[in-house]
Amino acid sequence: MVTFDEVLSAARRIENVAHQTPVVTSRLLDESCANRMFLKCENLQRAGAFKFRGAYNAISRLSREEKARGVVTYSSGNHAQAVALVCRLLGVHSTIVMPRNAPALKREATAGYGAEVVLYDPAEASREEIARTMAAERGYTVIPPFDHQHIIAGQGTAALELFHESGLLDYLFIPCGGGGLLSGCAIAAKHLAPECAVIGVEPAAGDDATRSFHSGVLQSVHNPDTIADGARTGSLGNLTFPLVRQYVDEMMTVSDDDLVRTMHFVWTRMKLIVEPTGVLGLAAVFNHRYKLEGKKVGVILSGGNVDLAAAVRWFEALEPKSAASEC
């Protein structure tokens, strides 16, 4: 099990390398949500997402021999970019297994950081199996996107910074894909503010973590149809599932329409570029899917790597009343 001490160790390791991202507030957002909102802007992190934290914490701990052999991972985008950038900084060869339908922006950025990108068809192959095969053949170390002790501890540093800046919170809403960010931040939150309720949020089409949380049995979903591409993970991991069950107070889902409405507000009113997965936590409060009022609420905005053309299409499809009500 990952401990709070490991989160503190990760914070020391990534200090002066990862950005200490700002915590943003907005009077208009507070009014819209009927709560005091504190947004931890990981969309402004290096490589555009929180993933840099865990990737640097994990890869920087490898031995000299492991670094010399290189690493391999599998990701639809944000972890891919983070691993590629970290490896560029540390002089380590990186190979990234990415689905052919991953956003072009994320594929191009990953290659731009110097990684070797290997594309695969999710309908025909397993990304984990491809990575394991390459690791066995080439001697690479596998750096998984979420189910890894040092990855989880690194992601928890986002909540550590949020609490240090905002003070105690009543609630903390966190996006959930594979559960690395959620479990790491929940560990930090429960140590720093035991009374703070930690809420994990995932897309309705990919509700495996919510079903797992409530049933106590690990559930899965196959290629969920959601614009939140960072949360299309098939299931929680062997490490993250028990951590979510232990430290998280509630799991819930929001619709893709909720995500688009929330993105539109954040883009147009707060001037922050955030991707669909990045606003999962905020969407629950902004769209009043989780009923609370007059509370001090923290939210992790997990990333900002979004296909701009797709975002324009989503915004154009918004009902006129939905967009107008945000202005």
C-alpha cells in the first residue's frame, strides 16, 4: 500500500522539476456552483497534465542500468507525453504503445518529445501485452500509467500542494480513469484533512470504478464511448482498487454533455484550456450532480491536452440556452 510518507518523498523528488501549478478561484464560478471553489490547475503542468508528477517520480528512481536499457509504457496520451518528456530530460530511451485512435495532438506531442511511438488497434491487441513483449525482448522497464507505487505517490503531490495553498477543504473532487491520481490524492487528503470528503468522478460511459467501488468487486469496461479519452481505462488496477476503496468516500459519474458545458464555462469565463477528462471533477459540482452548498470545495483539473477542432464541434453542438446561461 502507498503511504503518505511516499507522497512526501515524491514531493521532494519532483521539487524544482515539476511545476507547482496555481490554485485558481473565481467569484462567478462560486456563484454558479453555490460553493467556494478552489481549482488545482494541472492543465498548466509540464506536458499539460498531472501525469508528469508520477512519471518523473518513477523514472528518476530507476537504476543507472535500467535507465540505460530504456523504458516502455502504454497510454492514450497524457501519460505517454509525460513519460516521453521525463525520458528526454533524463536521457532515457522511451517507447510508447498508443492506440491508433488516440488524439492526434497527443500522438504528435509524444513523438515531439523524442519517444518511439508504436501504434496498435485496440480491437485487435492488448496494449499491456505489447508492452510486456517489448520489455522482455529489449530489456525495457515497464512504467505503467497508474498501477505503480511511485506513479501513485507522485500523483498525490497535486493534492498535497492544493491543501498547502487553500487550507482545509470540506470536499475534494478528483477525475478517475485508472485511479492513480484519485488514490494518490485521496491518501494525501485523508492525512492532511481527515474530515474532507473525497469524491471520485468518471464518465458515465466508463463507470467501471463506480461499479467497483459500490460492489466491492473489480469491474471493467471495454473501450467506453466518451469524449473523456483519458478515462477510457478498462478498470482500476490491483493497487489502485483497494486504495480507492480505503480512502475515497464516494464515486460517481457525469455525462459527456456535463463535460462540454463545464469546459465551455472554464474556457470562456475563466480563460483556462482544459480537456474533457480534466473537468470530470468540476462537472459534478458545476452541473449540480452532487448536491452540496456553502462548502469549501477543492477540484483537481487534471489536464489540458485537447483537440481544438473537436472542442469547437462540441461547443457548437451545445444547446443555445446552455451556453448563454454561463455568460
